[in-house]
Amino acid sequence: MKKSVAALAVLLPLTLLLCACGSTELSLGAYWYKSGDGSSVSGKSEQLEYEVTFKPADETVKTLDYGTGSYKTELSVEQITLSDESKIQGYHLHSELSIPVTYTVGEATETFTDSIVSDVYFMTLSSRLQPVRSEKTVHSTSPLTLKPETMDEAYETYEYTYTVEYTSDLSKAAIKYAQTLPEVKTEEKTISVKSKDIFFDNEQLLFVLRGVSMDSAVSMKTINPLTLKETNVTTSSPTALAYTSPFTLNGKEQTFTEKEPLKVYGVTLSYSGKNAGQPQKLVYAAKQDKGENTYRNLLVEMSVPVLSGFGFLDYKLKNATIND
């Protein structure tokens, strides 16, 4: 694509209207592409790699410690099958988190590797990124208390797979939760999707926010995986920030300084209602208003709370490989 045409595409992206907090409307564009054009997606792909580190809430508590982990995502365009067996070109977003975790009680220590693998399939922007299906497999040793007296009181191991299949018209979602640890149990449920125009799967929410121009807070709908009900998920009003941490983009190191930082926006992402949990903190590269959108609204940092108030897992972008 010639530079002049790419610049024009930034000004005229394919958009859809979503509900924002309040009465305003929000335009969502394909800002994960340099051109901002989401109408031609064949052959496009993206691989992102993050370093994951642990920030304890209390440095004096030594029960739990995470080593340096990795989080990788891969976005590809492929043919996906809908519930009515028809096939369309859509997105497949795959992600993998792997992080070592050590528990210490007295002189005893035990070390494990926690992992989360997820896949979500969804339509292109012309179909407002409508979700098709998702699957998440979790192996987690979750902390139970800040000051356990025995190792048995320190953690509980969970293994489960959580899947959601959506009907082609996004009227219903079939949910299945299959757990193997700490005990075997299965739960299946089908729910009606009431807010189709602003509904997204949990596993695509971080990606969807890359299409937001960050003018105001945003409210969307998803399924709360704890209650298995449709619920609100909202962001705070974006805060403009200056970012200086380096990362590589297509093999070339991107360096920033206090005088010439990367323009970014920080938001928090929160569920509404019961079992909402603590909000996540997210930092996205800002959309460039002129020329090509070099940094493609990348998620550059994320802070996720650890259960039981132990602290936070901090994600920081290290490498981005993008074919667009």
C-alpha cells in the first residue's frame, strides 16, 4: 500500500457504533492495523510477547513468590465455522501465559508452573467483531491465605476448561465449565444474549479495546465466568500518559525518552455486580492522528491482581511482530 493511500485509510477507517458510558456513542476502528483499514484482512497476522513479573502487596510476606513469566498472543485471519455450519473469514486470537510460582511455609517450599491457554474466534470489523466461540484451559495453584500454618493451607490447585459457543445470530451462548481439580465437576448452561450490539467474549475484550479511540469511558457486555450471566464490563475514563519502556517492533528496537515518549492511555477494566473482583490496569499506545498508525494501539502494559490481596502480576510488552 502506498503511503498516501495508507494515510487516507487512517482518516477513513471502517467503523461500528458501540454504547459508551453515558449517552454518547463510540466509534470502533481497526486500529490494530497500521492503515486503520479493517475491510481487507487476508494474510494479516500479529505475534506479541510480554514479560510477566510479580509485585507483592506486602514485601514482608514470603509465602508466595512468582518468578518471571511469559505471555504470548497470536492473531491470525482464517476461515472459521459458525454454529449453522456456514464458513466465513474471521479472526483467531490465541494466547498463552506461563509463570513459575513458589510457596514457602516455614522451611518447606513447593514450586509449580501456572498456565492459561485461550483461543477465541470472532468475526471481522464489518460484523462488529461478533464472537463465534472461545475456549480457556487453566492450571493454577491459587493462594488461599496470607499467613498459612501448613503447606495444605497455602494454596489450592485448580484445573479446568471453560468454553463458550455462540449461535450465528448471537442470540444465545452455550457455556460449559469442566473442572478436574481440586474435584471433578461439570456445569453446562445456555443463556440468552440480550445486548448483541455491544456484546463480546471475555477472551477478546483486551483486543476490542485496541479499536477504541480513547475519548471516553466505555461500557460493554460479556459473560461473567464466575456467575455465568451476562454482565457489564466498563473502563475508566482514559488518562493520557508518557511511556518510555523499550520494545521491539518487527525486529527493530523502539526506544523512547522523557523528552520524546510514546503517547499512551491508561484505563482500568472492571466487571459490574457481584463477584466483580478487582479491576485490571491497562496501558494502550495512542492512535496516531496523522500518517500511519505505527504502534497500532498496542497493549503495552497490564497489571492483574492476584487472588487474596497478595499483589499484582505486571505484564510488559517486549516484542511485537506484525504483518499488515
